[in-house]
Amino acid sequence: MKKENKAFAFRGKYLLLVVVALYGGLFFVNAPGAQLALQKSGSILLKIVPIFAFVIFFTTLLNFFLRPKKIIAHLGKDSGIKGWGWALTGGVLSHGPMYAWYPLIEDLRAHGMRDGLITVFFASRTIKIPLLPMMVDYFGLTFTIVLSFYILVGAVLQGILLELGER
């Protein structure tokens, strides 16, 4: 385990202890409020567990089928325009909450994905394919196409600027 991961796990244990202590203190001050908070937290947990299970499953498949050399070829330092295209496409096609993608992207980064491409992936997620028909209905086809184009160009510019800043 990397030193950074150990430090994160160490802080995570303390965070868990602080949350448990806060809930315990809240039970003494306001038991009905603490019970309601625990019920809401439990319902949120039940909603996100399937998302995390999907991400863990997808990450497992990714690690099984894609070797680091393949990932680096498509998303690494020498990926070129193809890497930008994969990051843009992946961002536009990805759905669900952004935090659900963090473990997968972190895993890809550990296998050599460039930070600029990560930026492009997250910035291009603002285009939501299921919402495009509604956007066309409200704002028109021309506006939707131009805005989507600017979002994609902006995503690439953000990725380029990030990589220039890292040099």
C-alpha cells in the first residue's frame, strides 16, 4: 500500500470515529432527531451501494481485461489525439453521480492515465445525452449544437491548460 493510501485510510478511521461520536452525542441531546438522521443516512447508503457495486465490478473487469500497457497506449503520455477523443467520448457517455466515477478514474490514473485527460473526462460529463432532446425542445437545435461544441472545446482547453501547468 502506498504511503498516501495509508495516510488516507488512517484519516478515514478517524473520520468514522468522529461521525460515530457525533451521532452518539446527538442521541443524548435530541434522540428523535438523531434517529431521523440515521434513517436518512441509511436510505442514502442503500441508494449508493448499488452504484459502488457497479463501479467495483466495472473496475474489476477493467483490471482483468485491460492491462496497464493497453491503458497507457490509449490514455497515457503518448496517446495523442486518440487519448483526447477517448476522454471526451467517455465523459459524454458516462452517467450517474460523479463521485461514483472517482475510484475507476483513480485506478486508471494509477495505470498511467494523464491528468489532462481526467480533466477532459470530467468536464465533458456536463453534456447529458438523455437531456439533449429536452434541450433542443427548449432552446433549439442550433443552440444545443453550438453549446455542446463549446463545452467539448472548453473541456479540451482545460485539459491542455492543466497539462501546461504541470510542466
